[in-house]
Amino acid sequence: MEEAQDEPLFCERAAGIDIGKQSVMVTVRVPSETRKGGRAQETREFGTTRRQLLELADWLRSWGVERAGMESTSDYWKPAYFLLEQQGLECVLYQASKVKAQPGRPKSDKLDSVWLAKVTEQGSVAGSFVPPEDIRRLRTHTRYRRRLTQARTAEKQRVEKLLEDAHLKLSSVISDVHGVSGTEMLRALAAGERSPRVLAEMARGVMRRKLAALREALDCSFFTEEHAFVLSMMLDNIDHYDRQVAVLDEKIAVMCEPYERQLAQLDQIPGFGMKTAQDLIGEIGVDMSAFPTAGHLCSWARVAPRPKESGGRRKGGSATGNGSPCIGAALGEAAVSVGRTQTFLGAKLRRLVRHMPKKKAQVAIMRTQLVAAHALLSDPEAEYAELGPGYYDERAGTTRQARGHVRSLERLGWKVTLEPLDPGTGELTAQAG
């Protein structure tokens, strides 16, 4: 039997930190001073206040710790991670599901910290992406703006439910109840106006073509004072959200001034706008060295297919996990809007929808947009080149295009027979044989 040598450790002096809300358990593992090739370890418990975490940083430095690993436990990891990072220590954040110990092992905070220290010294698990401090500050603002926008949308939906409860069919006539005309009508209703004719006369622009329908939809027979009271509160909440979102827009614009070039690059991608570009930078930053390839970024954002296969059989479809809800929401909105454009991505979405579910096609477009974003952020001189909506048709052969059209008609229930035409005369060509 041959002698086997253990692989060298990834990190000679490592620490594992088991995170809790009120305290952290820390284990340091260093080379043994008494046994050659052995390891020595010590475990201590620290609180999570700033003073106690500074004591932790001093203790880690006294042992010459090169790297400290910890689990991403709720948001409790952030104080320890950010303070140790500020003190010049290298920290690694592990996804909790990736560092679970073997089944049957006794479970305690001390043993968990020892396990994390072993994982860190061996380098057996890749760390999670944690953006730098300036991007984290921007992310706090962009995420809160999205939360406020979602809350405003929910409040607008409650207004719609209230109108239906009061038998006001305004949304059946106006596409956007919260537009200029719709908002004026709602404010008048909340203030006590009940005349359908007066309310309908508040319509502006092309909406004045629907005055008769508006007067019928604004019949206030079932609209009570209780409805008016709640409607007034809902409209005040919507205005409050509008003001807060506007303030955040200004603050985010100032914070994004160092990234004007990257924002301009991302804004070239079809479906993207300035807010989407800001949200994306707030999630992934501008330094693409954290994601060596576009595939790494798409996998991290969970917009890349990840089939499971066992015994030659695929299991679980292409489930990819949840990923970041913020980046998913930003890319999802961009993918939906690009379907209404006459661009390469818009044509690709319409082509994919013909043979797969719409949501699955939109995820494919999200991935394409993210690949383009990675390429643009990786090269300061790169610009997005629009290929045009006819890119695929121009490169597909005549036979392939005809086959696609035939299949589309067959799905609609038609039987198609093809007969070739002479390109010059437009008449049927003689069949060979």
C-alpha cells in the first residue's frame, strides 16, 4: 500500500464564527507548536456590540488569523462581517446550506464554530458574493425604493378593490385609474362630489371621447361616506409614497454619480432604463472580477438553467432556486418591457413564446440581458450593438423559415401544402419527375 499525503491547507491560520443575535462563538485553528503537522485550536465567546466585536478583532489579530469564515445567518452576520472587514481582516461568508455538517454529529454553537474553522482552513466551500461598502450603501437605497414602489402598487390595488365594492366601474373605462384624470376624479369623490356628470367632465385629452361611458361608470348610488373616508386615506398614502420615492430618486442619482459611465452602458440594453441600471449596479456592483464569466453571474442570479440528472433521467426540470428577489424583479420588469419593442431581444422573446411558456421565455431574455450587462461592465469601452428584429430571419434558410411558418399554422388547426413559386414570375414551377 502506498503512502498518501494530505493535501496542503488552503489557509494555515483560520477562524470559524458561529453567528447569533446576542453573541458569537469563535474558534481559531493554527499550526500546533508541540506536534509537527498538527493543529491547535481555541474557542471563545464574544458579544455582538461594537466594543465586544473590536475585542474579537484584536484576539484574531493576536493569533495572526488570515481568514475568518461565517454563515449567512439572517442579518446577524452583518455587524461581525462589516466590522472585521473594516479592521483589515479577510472575511468569507458561506451560504448556510453549503456548510452543513455531517448527519448525526452533535449540534452546538461551539462545534459549529469548529466546523466553520475547518471549512475555512481547507477552502472546501466557495464564499458568497458580498459587494464593497459603497455598493452596499447604494443597495440599501435601491432596495428600499423598490419596497416603497411595491407598497404604493399594493395601495393602488386596494383603491381598485374599494371602487369595485362601491360599484364604481371606473377601471373598466380608464386604463390607468391613477393617471391625471383618474386621480382628479378620485380626489373629488373623496371630497364629497357625487354627480356623475361633474366627475366625467374632469376627463382630459383623448379620454373625453368616453364621456358617456364615464358618466355611466361613475354612478355613485352605492358610494357611501365610509367609502369616501377610506378612499381619502388611501390616496394620502399613495401621495406619501410618491414623495418618498421622489426623494430616494434624487439621493440615488447623487450616489450613482461615480458610475455614470456604467449606467450609460447599461441603459443601452433594450428594456433597461436608468432605474433598472441603478438597481442592477446596486446588486452586483461594477467590478466584474467577482464573476469570472457571464455564466457565473447568471448562475448567482438564478437565471441559468440547472437540470438535475440521475441514472440518465432528468429530475426536477430546470429548477434554479430563488436567487435575489431584487435583481429578479429588476430583470423581470426589463424582460416584460422589451417584448413591446422592435429590437433583437423583443423579436427573440416573441420567437421563444411560440414554443415555450411565456414566463420561461422571459427568464431566457433575463439571462440574455444579464450576459450583455456583464460584457458591458467588464469592458469600459464596450457598447451595446443592436442586431435588429430581423436578425434571425435574415440568417435562417428559406426552408427553415417555411418549416417554422407551417408549424405555426398547424398549431392553429390548419393543414398546409407547400408548392414552390418561380421567384421571377411568381407562378407555380413545374414539378420534377
